[in-house]
Amino acid sequence: MPHSLYLGSGIVQPRLHDYDTKHNLLSSHVESSNASASSQEKFYYPSLSAINHCLKYSIIELALALGTFALFVNSSILIVSGASLSNSPAAANGSLFDIYHLLSSSISKAAGIIFALALLLSGISAGIVCTIAGQMVSEGAINWKLQPWMRRLLTRSISITPSIIIAGAVGGSGLIKALVGTQVALSVVLPFVAAPVVWFTAKGSFMTVKTTREVNIGDGDTGVGEMVEDAEEQGVNMRNHWVVTVFAVLIWLVITVMNIANLVLLGKGQGG
């Protein structure tokens, strides 16, 4: 989901702030800027140690989530579906409703219920991710804030109301077409969302972390002094290696070409 990119970037920011707060590094990484003549705005820049800590934490978190839970869940879905529906001609072009009926008839009623429950939970998960990502974009880009209850009411109404209207007016076939349409829209949007991420993470001007160098200022005779921060700022470049950037660009090109092919097939009535 494209909005997951925004969520992944947004949820790490409180971790950075929390790390600097716990390690007494916050004051040295908050700068003041005269936003206007009458107000002054504070800008927070995370420390290098906070970035390294959160980066390591995020890598471990993603590796565990993708390599354990998500891997086994997706594998089990493919294995069970392949074993139970491989000999069924109706499964080739079956919709979600058809898959539900096939699982209920070929395995058990409980299998169909579990499949439907999994779809419900995945929809709730996607709605939560979209809501939080939308909140981050709204508060950060357009400075638009809402009360939590109002935000939840609006987002749930926007996501659920069209489905209720389509189900009541057209039925299951309309819901399937709406689902396919939303997935196509998300797929088409993905290259536009991913391109800035690939671009910015490859630029040293954006990925350089400001640091300060500590020097010992003391008495030359006694050798007693104190550690103070040098006024000259240092910088640590954390941009992606060119190999990573090339690999990311290749993946982006593959996704873009597949989206173009999908849109062409949809125009010919063969996609979806």
C-alpha cells in the first residue's frame, strides 16, 4: 500500500525524539527559527546515535515481521488454496465470494469462515494504516488537525459508506469490481509515491546528519579541563549506496512497466 511508506516514515519520528529525551540529547538538537515576526518555531533534528539506534530497531522489526509472521501466513494461504482448489475449474476466475464457497464446500464450513474473517481483519488493518498515514500527512503537510473521534468518524464513513451503497445497489459483483478498481488505483499511485523516496535517500544533501565535535578545553599546565561542543558542525552522510539506489530504481521501473501494461490490458477489457 502506498500510504504504508508514509506510515513507516512517520512512526519512527517519536522513537527518535524519545531516544534523545532519555539520553539527554534533546536540547542540543533543537534549533530555533524565526517563523514570523511575532512567533518562533522550534525544529527538532535527531542525533546520529538516535538515528542509528532506530535504524537498527526498524531493520530487526521488519525482518521479524516479514520473515516470520507474514511469511508463514501468506505461505499457508497459498498452500491451502493450492491443495484444495487446484483441481477446481471454477477457482481459475473465481471472485472472493466464489473462493469462499469453494473453501466451504471442498474443506469445511470453518475454512470458509476463517477466510472471510481474514479478509475482514485485513480490511480493518488497511483502514487503520490509511487513517494514521492520512493523519500524518494532514498534520505535517497542510497543518490540519482534528479531534481523534472526529477523525475516526470521517475516515470510517469515507471507507465504509461507498461499500454499503454499492452492496445495496449492485450486490456482490459490484463489490468485486470496486475492490479491483481500488487495487488498480493503489498500484498506479505507488510509482509516484515511491519515486521521491528513492530520489531523496540517494541525495547526500538530504541524508546528511548534522553532528558536533567535542573538544577538550583546559589548563595546559594542569591538564584539567572540560569537554565542550565545537562550534564547527560535522556531517555524516547516510545516503544509500549506489548499488542500493540502482536496485531500487530497477524495482521502480518494473513496477511502472507492470502498471502501464495493466492499464493497457484494462483498456482492452483483459486486465483487472
